[in-house]
Amino acid sequence: MMPTPLYDLLRSLADRDLLRLDMPGHHGLPLPYDLPWPTDLDCTENGLSGDLFGGGRDAIAAAEELWAERFGFDACLFLTGGSTQGVHAGLALLAGAGGHVALDRGAHRSAYNALALLDLTPHYLPRPWLEREGVTGPIDPDQVEKLLDDRPEIKTICITSPTYYGVLSDIPAIAAVCHAYGARLMVDGAHGAHLPFLGYEGYSAADAVVMSAHKALPAPGQTALLFANGSSLDDLRRVGSLYGSSSPSYVMMAALDLARDYMEREGTTKYRETAASAAALREKYPALGEVPGLTLDPARLTLLCGDGFALADRLREKGCLPELADMGHVVFICTCADSPERFARLDGLLAAEDWSNPAHCPPPPALPPMALAPREALFAPREAVPLASSEDRIAAEQIAPYPPGVPVVAPGEVITKKTLAYLKQIGYNSELVSVIRP
């Protein structure tokens, strides 16, 4: 049986008759594992419960080390601020401040905020449009090489893999290109924490990877992980402390310890069964599936339909809650928590629907011109104006409808006539947009 060093320590402390007169204010009643920060009680062979951002080896570091070893990295840092904290910390680690970064246009909004916080200059990587599927495809390693060849000042590449729809990029190939040009690769793998348990080894080729444990593993909200190769745990602690609470939750960190242990035992087998059940539904209904050059998360179920919003509403009325809907897709996150009975219930609901006319999702327009750097745009005075009258204004935040799940306009970019025409075409329903005040 695999060790759970942090959980074991917390359990031993909870079993003691401690007169707690410190933080948190509940004093362990009724949350005995929610301890003060840090706990100066040397009561087990692991020593002190430790400091997430401090030095030395303690129970937290021992638990992090087990994750790093399992996923093939030099170091791992527990995150209690979700992948948002990890994206900020990872870019601070690899890119620093004031440099240039090549960014996946489909990156999470946390990456765009990191551009502003770190005063980074973005250069966007294109993704191909998959016409039948109506989503963006994987990052092309040749496009990465072309950009690095044209712009030698870029030393950090940041991509998303998998996407929300489950599309994976070839991380080892992209990492090889980056390293050949003296650049480093960061991967936002927020939706992929389960993949190494299913045998996927591509992440370990990257220099830094962020994963949300709570998105696809049996872990509570906001739990996430930052992995790195070529960087030490002390390096991760330094950048993680810039964006994380100085009082991170012991309960959340212990949950990460237990989630790994569960996956090492029955969780992996259950996830394989889930992947098989998801594959069966992909075969039965129109779905994002395997095509040449496209690799998918085997547990993600992305169905192609005539009106994803309407289908999702009908499913919710029947007690089924999909993760995401857009004009042509409904996305379900399938995990090791889903039994055959749950898949049978979903199958019964889907069988009652009409799948004859999947919607045609148009590709996004060309990137609009950038008028302000991300940092200037994020901190500039702003105002809300009607979308219909926002032409030629500078966006103060992302305009990112689904599909295609990528920003049509990023902060600091100009809202053009083509932008507005595209948003109207896909039925974007926001009445107001945030723009820079003149």
C-alpha cells in the first residue's frame, strides 16, 4: 500500500487531545484535519507538518515527492488556488517578468492575466480549424519552430493540452523544438491530471505543467498541482508563494495526498472502465472522434449536435448536468466516479434525442490588431458599452464565446467590424463589453 504521509500525519494529530486556541477559529470542531499554519507538533516520523512554501523536507514535501515520482518530474508543488495559481506561478518560473512568450490563443484567461501581471509580450500560436468537428485542433510543432526561428527573443512557449473539448497536442515534439531553440515549454494541462494514470507519458517532456486535480480526479475544488523538470521544489515554492495564500488549507493538501493514493489503487482501473464506456458512447452518437493527426482524451465525451444549448437545457431538466454547451457541442467530463449504471442512464437520455443534423460551427476570424500591451489594458480605466456599438474600441478583457473556445478579442486588441460580424454569426449573446475608457 502506497504511503500517504501528509494525511497520516493529520490523522495522528486529530487523534490527540489538543487544546487548540489558535487559527482556524473552529479549533478543530468539527473539522479536526483543518490545522493551524504551520503546526509545530513533532509527533510522527515525518516530523513537522510543514510549510507549503517553506524549506526543508516535511510531510507536505514527502507527499509532493510521491506525485512528482509518479508523473516523471523533478518536483511538484501542491496548489490550493486551482490551476489559475499554477499558470501564474509557472509563467513566473519560466518567463520571469518583462520578456516575450509564445501563447496558445486558446489559453485560459489566467494566462492572459499572467501576461499583464508579469508584463510579458505575447506572440500567438495558431491552431488549425477542424471543419467537421467545429473545434480547434492541436498545436503544430512546425508552427512553433517557425515562430521561434522568426522571433529569437521568445524563450517561453505556453500551450493548452488537452483543450476543453479533449484535444491533445504532441507535447514531446513541441518540447523538442523548444529545447533546440533554447526555449522552455509550459503546458496548461488543467484538464489532464488523469491522463498519466491512463498511461499517457507526454507531459514529462515539458519544463512545467499545471494540472487541476479537481477537474478530473476525486479531489475537492481548487486543488491543483504544478510540476517541473529542471527546477527544484524550492523554485516552485518561491513562485507559488507569489500567488498563493500564506494560509493554504491542510484539508485540500491532504485531499491531494489521498487522491494520488486512491488512483494508485482502484482509481486507475475504474478510469480505464470509464474510458471504455465513453468510447462506446462516441461510437453510438455523433462525437469528436479519432481522425488523422488528432489525439483525444479517452475519457472526454464531446458530442456534436444541432443546438448544444438547447440539448443541455433538456438534459438539465431531466437531472443530467453536462460540463459545457455551445451552439454545436455538449461536453461531458467522465471520470472514475462514473459507474456503468451512470453511463447507462446517460445513454438512455441521449437515445431520446435527434442526432441527424449536427450544427456547422464557423472558424474564428483573423486576429485583430493589438493597440495596447496586456499590462496596459488590464490596469487601464474601463467602461462597459453595448457590444453593437463597440467597433474600433480597445477591449479591456477577453471576448471568448463558445465555440470555438478561444478569445476572439484579447485584452488590448481592437474590436473590429469583422469581429462583430463573427460574434453575431455564432449567436454571441453578451449585451455589454468592457473597453478602455478614452
